[in-house]
Amino acid sequence: MAKKKTAEEKNYKVIAENRRARYDYAIESDIECGIVLMGSEVKSLRTGGSNIAESYASVDDSELWLTNSYIAPYQQAMFPHEERRKRKLLVSKRELSKLWQATGREGMTLVPLVMYFNHKGQVKVKLGIAKGKKNHDKRATDAKRDWQRQKSRLMRQN
């Protein structure tokens, strides 16, 4: 008899990742959102043409929007989509109010961390509630990471 897959065993195909976000921002928490896409956008994402490095999310008129994300045009599309249009993100009312309150605080922003296909084949975006790091914070993070590397090297040598 087949067993149900746990959350760790489910396969997620990563479409785009914002690697710079964890370096430039201190991520307090993250939330998974759906995204409203056109058919040509989904097909383009399956071929791997997207970038979320310069994008951000914002709450406007009680709706959550992903701005400045790039999805390459699909070559075989009859009616191509606009590459850098605003895309609506889907969250529950409770999550939306939580995000609205979080962005209302000083220095907080919503940063997309990862865009991926879930196990059902739906496109999801993981948003991070983040606060921008200062240069000295970035240096401290680098020093901590270097120390962890040195420590692991020393442990391997012994």
C-alpha cells in the first residue's frame, strides 16, 4: 500500500530564486502565495525564463501585487504577455492583514524569495517579510559565515 508523501518528500521545481534577498535583508518570516498568470506566462515559466531579483510585493487597495518581476515572452504564443507587468498574488484575508500590518512598520518590506511549481503543478511565490540590512550588519553576517566555515574545516581535520 502506498504511503502519503510528507512535506519534505514532495518535489518542488524551483523556477526563480532571489539569492540576493537573504544577503540584503533580514528575513523575519515567510509566507506562501499563489499568483495570477496568463497561459503564455505559465508556459514561459516551464521553459525557465524568469527573474525575481529586482521585484517586490506591495499591498494596494486590499490586494497584494508583485511588481517588476520578469517573465520572458513565450515564442509560440498568439497573444504574448507584457514582460514586467504587475501580477496579483493570492492570499487569504487574514494573511493579507498580517502583511499589511507588517509593511506598516518602519523599514519593513515584502521581498519575493522563491518562485516554484508545487507538487500539483501550480506556481507559488514565497514572500519574505524583511527589514533592510545596513553595511555593518552584512559584514557581521559574512564574518559569522566565515567563522562557521573555519570551524567545520577544523572539525573535519580532527
